[in-house]
Amino acid sequence: MAGGTKRLPRAVREQQMLDAAVKVFSANGFREASMDAIAAEADISKPMLYLYYGSKDELFGACVQREGARFFEALQPGFSPSLKQRDQARTVIMGFLQFVDANREAWRVLYRVATGQAAFATLAAATRRQMIDMVAGLIRRGTTTPHTDAEYELMAIALVGAGEAVADRISEGDISIDAATEMMTSLIWRGLSGDRRDRADHES
């Protein structure tokens, strides 16, 4: 039996297991990750791991749910109505990229491993859907020319897709957070500024 600390509170033990699982799933992918490897990483016995999480699917689902919640928590400051629109955009982007940089293993689980598993496609899609809805609302508040709901959604899909691609580069250490944040903020803001200019041209 692995020599983990005994009699830890259940909530603490669960987090210990999830931490270990995220690390193993990130390194090996879902199929190649084993409950033996996760138990060893958590320094517990495999029977104890199964006592808390009855299957690898259940454990992986718990990882995705926890890391998804942490991800959205990191974005919340950017949606404060007290911020100016450009500051909102920059704060959301910075929170997004800082989360990825500080939680690279979690990002790989959410962005690569979960999206590549058919069994978790719905869960991964729901997480991405929530992100798109939040960004669409941010765009809606930042534009002056009215658009349809479908148009706001398409803009958000494009921006989220770009953000995911940049975040993936950050997770590999290919670009700095500051450089990526400025690039993404400028890209978004130029689009919104162009929208405002278009409206002014039409009204003149």
C-alpha cells in the first residue's frame, strides 16, 4: 500500500487525487493514463482511489469539472461592469492566459485531452459554449452598431478560437503572456473600434 498521509479530511484527499490525475492525464492522455499511475502519483493505494472515484471515466470527468470551474473563476474579474470596455477585454484575456500559464497541465486536460475523447465531448462542448456566451456578451456591450445574435455568436467563436490557439502556444512556452495579451487585446479592440467608425460613417 502506498504510504500517503492517513486520515486526511475527505475534501483534502479528493483534491490530492484530482491533482495527481490532472498531472497523469496531461502527460499521458486519457487512454494511456492508468489508475495505477494516478494512485502512485497521489501516494495512495489503488483501492482507495476507486473508493473515491469508481472509474477512470468518473475521475476524468471530475478533473474536467474542477479545472473548468477554476478557469472561469480566473476570468470573472474581467466581466466587472466597473471596468471600461477596453479594460474588460484586456482583463479577460490576461486572466485567460495567466490561468493557462500557471496551470499548463490543467489546460492540456481541458483543451487537448477532453476534446479528443468522444465520451467527454458534451462536457467539453458545454465548457466552450459557456466561454463563447460570455465573450459574445462582452462584444455586445462593446459595440455600437447592432448585430444579430448569430453575428455576435460568430464573432465570439472566432475570438475564442484565436484565444485557444494562442493559449496553446503559451502552454508550450512559445510566447510570453504580456506579448500575447497585448496582441489579442489590440486585435479585439481594433475590430470594435472599426465597428464604431462604420457607424459614424453611416451617420455622417
